[in-house]
Amino acid sequence: MGALDGIRVIDLGQYVAGPLLGMLLADQGADVIKVDPPSGPRWPVDGNATWNRGKRSIALDLARPDELATARRLVASADVLVENFRPGVLGRLGLDPEALAREHPRLVVCSLPGFAADDPRAAMPAWEGVVGAATATYSARGSVGFEQDERWRPIYTAIPTASCYAAFQGAVAIAMALVARDRDGVGQRIEVPLFDAMFGALGFRGQHPFSLRGLAGLRTSQYECADGRWVQFHSGNKNVPEFMEAAGIASWRDEGLLDARRRASDPSLAAELDRRMVALFKTRTAREWEDLIARAGSEATVCRTTAEWVEHPHARESQMVVEVTDHELGRTLQPGVNVRMSRTPGAIRAGRPRLDADRAAILRELDAAPAGAVPPTGWPASRASAEATVRAALDGVTVLDLCVVLAGPTCGRTLAEYGAHVIKIDSPRRSEAIVFHNDVNRGKHSILLDLKSEGGQAIFWRLVEGAAVVVQNFRKGVAESLGVGYEQVRARKPGVVYASLNSYGHVGPWANRPGHEQLAQAATGMQVRFGGDGPPVLQTNAVNDYGTGFMGAYGVAIALLHQRRTGEGQHVDTSLAYTGCTLQSPFLVVHERTAWDEPRGQDALGDGPLHRAYRAQDGWLFVGARAGEAGRVAEAVGLRENGGESLAALGSALERRFAEGRVDDWVVRVAAAGLAATRVVETPRSLMTDPWVVEHGLSVTREHEGIGELTTTGPVARLSRTPVRPGRAAPRPGSDAQAILDGIGMGGRLAELVAAGVVRTEGVQGL
């Protein structure tokens, strides 16, 4: 049984975002009916074998009245409709999402356009590169709000971050809408534009001002090893003495090389540490370092290619990479189910169906369905009752958030956006826990609690009594050692929904290994692809961290849906490496004819002359067009011919032509021709101060206690009946202790608990 068993989804999606969202729903048990045109998917790539697995297929020509009528009957039979056309396009085809939502009050309609319906760019074709260029995705990873010099150039990544993040956040929104519908019987309209979705990936890079104060320890970087391979090392402040002893460098501590404050004040110390680290890693092979550091309990992994990762024992044994038989490609390796559920386990029920293979069965089901089927008992029978007072999707749900850094706290923050009461529990002594605090902990209530103490345990268990959800992102075994693992919590609270997020999942040979964003990128092939022929390079955004946070929230929401229906809780499990595989789904479809030919390297500007960045007189623009639109592009910019006989020649001609004018002028000319173009946004700061972005709540500036005004990203999804809210600004760590203790009848003991070191109210010790 899947958590979404009994939920019917009509998937009208094309390209990546819509089909991927349909796959996420199908993997959790939904009956997803994929509606394609008679010619098949508009983008015929291997990725369709993944995005359309587990679905049923029907081909419909919406220009024919009888086929349009069938499509409307399908929608009437459904719980969820997914589409990712430009605003207005589906309406012109006869399936206006707004009208369908009015006609079918129980229906959840989720639209994933490139740009929002009220965005001035709504009519522009929102190709992946265009959206990435418009959201500072192609700026340098370290550019947190800083201006670039004239030598700056964009760096294109092949990972379709915007499409994937729209799918991730669309899945969360649909699950939350289903939770709300299960309570009050009414569906709603959802819009998650790809442009808006990128603010979920931008994360802390959009914060202004931003500081990494609080991170210390050994340097984190990629290092070339004795065999010429590279390894990603991240001390993570975990088991540093053990690593130093194993590596034979324990004396470095006595020399002051590990003191972050001394390094900050003495650049020569920082330079000396860098020099020594480079030399140290040249003394062993990459695999030797990976194994040595793992034995020491710290963090490192070889920077592998994606082709290497899909065959890695951990990837296979953990089932983050699985075998799926496809009718066209044969035996394939694909990303496994992202969110794992203990009571309602997700599953890939079948490979991709042949086009129109399920037409007869689907039509028989429609013919057999009674006209005007009666909704389940308790659901409103009229539009008037459907417009009753609206409550947040997670109104009344209390969440205990034990998470640190980015992925886990993002899960908790997302639950807070949908109305949950989230209590953030941090250690009083873990400075790393709050480095990204103001980004990921808005909307929450904060307490600094020592779970290693008897008093801290007593408070935790009192909080569990009133909680429906517990979220943690420790590496496997740590929560259990603290006495707060899933089985320990379930013994006291049988119906609890307990989510675990970590680096490599909870099964397989690497399940116990710690890790961060950098490690997930290195292991799954992202760094090598982005580095190309040079050293491995980190992707611009922390895509695995934030994406895993959204996948965790999706798992919690569907677990709550199951809990509402059965009273059963369960364990939800996802990881950074699972998400790394999902993000790479366009090219992580491995079969005997696989060609690893996606764009790669720090010189990449796009994936061809019709989808790439070009330099103009005053900056860069990104142009997006279909393969057959070369002539239109050439005509739009005033080239007499198509630039020659080949696309390569066209690219050279366009380079010369765009260099003759200004970005804004070119964008207007290209857009006027019905094609796509945008200025390449160079820094997150310029994106976060854009008036449209600010007006629509994607950039939120508020007072933060002890800091002053601070700008962070805001929530993304737009829901018509249960809208998301950014909630309060992130509180000063520990400042809600009194209110939290009052809520469990222990407020009178605050002074005693502070004196005993069980609770802190004045921030994390050492900061």
C-alpha cells in the first residue's frame, strides 16, 4: 500500500517539471494517467523512461472535440491535475485550470508554468537555461551578494534545477492540499512557477547580509591525491582529533593551524594550512583517503562520475539506483524512490508504458463510473460550503525539529509555512547548528536544550506528548544514542510521524557515514560534471540540501494524510544522495547505448547555440529556442542568413551579432519574435532586490532581534485556499524557552533549568 493509494492524478505535463512531479506521486502509490499528444512526449529523451514510470498512458488530440471531451471526463474523475504549460495555453486548448477548479470543487489543480500568470514574462517560453539565467544560477558559488568585475562570465550547469525544484515544491503543495481536502473536502488551485521555485534552491545565497561566523575546524575543499583523482574533504567538526591522529598530523593543533579566529587575523596561518593540506592529500590515493577518513568518523568521498556512482555498491544496495525495464531502452538503471516510508513504502510499480497503451482500460473505467459520483461522507455538497472559513493545511499540527545545517531545518521550515507549530530544538553548545539559522528557521519557535542531560530528556518527552511529527537529520545511529530514535519515540507515541534526513540514507554500506552537501555532490557525479576536464567544482546552489528538505516535507505530508485515514504513524526517510540522483534524472538513465554527452565544465555556456548565454556590450543574455527555430532566431537579431550551414556556424554568427548591442535591447527583440531571452542575473543580491521579486514575497526583509534588518528568501508555492506564509522572522536562538516550557507546564522551572545548563536562553555557547 502506498500513502497515495486511491488518489488519481491526470498528468498533462511535458519536458521535465510536470512529468517529474507525476513520477513523485506515482512512486508513492497514486494512479497517474499520463496524457500525451498522439505524437508522444514533446521532448523525446531518455529521461522520459524515468519520469513516466509507474504511470498509465493515453494519447489525446485536444484539437478534436471528442478527444477533448475524453480529457474533460478524465479530469472529472481525478483528485489531482498536473500541468506545466505557459499561463493561458491550456485554456486555449479547452482545459482552463481555473475553470476546471471551479467546476470540480474537490479537484487539486497544480500548475508549474515557467513564469507566474502575473509575471510580465508569463508569455515567454521558459526554457531551463532562461530560468536559470534569470535567477543567478550561473553566477559563482561564492558570490553571496557581491558585485562581479568585468571579467565575469556565466557558467552553465546541465542539471535542470528549476524544473526539479518546481516538481519538488509542487509535490509538497499537492500533498498539503490533499491533507486539507481530507479535513474539509475541498480542493484548490496551486501554482509553482519555475522562476519562483528557484528561490527554494537559492536559499542562504539570497540572505543579506550573510556571515559564516561560527564555522571552524579544518579547511573544507577538494584535494588532488597521489593517483590524480580528487577527493572532497569536509571535517564537519566531526571526529577531528581522530582524523588528525589517523593522518599523522596531530601536531597541527598545537601550532594553532586549526584555530579559525587566529587564521582570520593572520593570513599566513591560513595560507600555511592550505599548503599543508594540499601536500598531505598527495601522500595517498583518493580511495585510500576515503577509507581512512571514514574509519576516523569524519567526512570525505572520492569525486566520482555519475557513471561510476550508478555502479557503486552503496548506490545499488541502498536502492537509490535501481534496475527498471523500459520497453524502448531495455534494462536501465534509474534513480530509485526518493522518499522511503516504513508503513506505506513507495515502489516503482512498472516501467514507462508504451504510448496510448492503457486507452481501452481507462475508457472502460470512465464508462463504468456513475455520473455525478457521490463524494465520501462528510465532504461538502455545495459550493457555499466549499467557501467556508479556511484553515492552514497543517493547522493544529505540532512538529519537533531537531535538525541542523540546511536539509532538515528546511523540512521544518516548509512545514511551518503550511501552518504547523514548529518547535526548533538546538544544542546549547553546537555552533554549527545555527550558522544558517536566519535562512532556515523562520516561522519556528526556538529552544536550546541539552538532550544529553536527564533534564533535557524530560523536557523532550513532555514535548513529544503534544507533537504529531518529529524531524531529525543526524547520521544513522546518533538519534538512537541520544534516546530519541524512531523506535524510542514510537514506543511512547505510536501514531508519530518521524522523519529522518541524512547524507546517504539509512540502508547500505555508507548508511552510517556523515556528510554534507559537498559530499553528496562529489559522490553522485555533480562535481566532476561541473568541473569538466579540470578539478571538480561545486554546483552554485546547495541543491541537494534544500531539495532533500522539500522531499522530507513531502514525505511528512503524505504520512500525515495516511495518519488521518488510519491513525498510523510511520518512519519517513530521505537523503542528500537520493536527491542528487533525482536531480540528475535527465541523464541518469543508464542503458547499453547511454552517451554521457550532456554539457560539462567551467567553460559551458549552454547546450547549443539555441540555448546558451551570449555576451553583449553591457553584460550577458541567455537565449532559448527549439531546435527547429534557428531561422527565427537569426531573423530576430537581423542576420541575413542562418549563420551558415551548421548550428556551430550560427553560434559564431550570433556571438558576433550580440556583441554589437546592449542586453535589454536584444531581450526585447528576441522576445518580440516569440522566442525566449533574458539578462543573465550576475548576483543573488541583484535578484533579491528586484521589485517584482520583493512585491511577490520571494524576497522578504524584516527586523531580526539583535541583528536589525535582514533579507531572506520567502515561500514559493501559491495555494488558493490554504496559502503558505513566511511566518515570524527567525527568533534569536533559545529566546522562546519560556513560552515553550509554559506550554508543557514547566515554565516555572526555567531559572533552575538554565542554572543547571539544561536550557540556554542567551544564544549558543561560544558565539
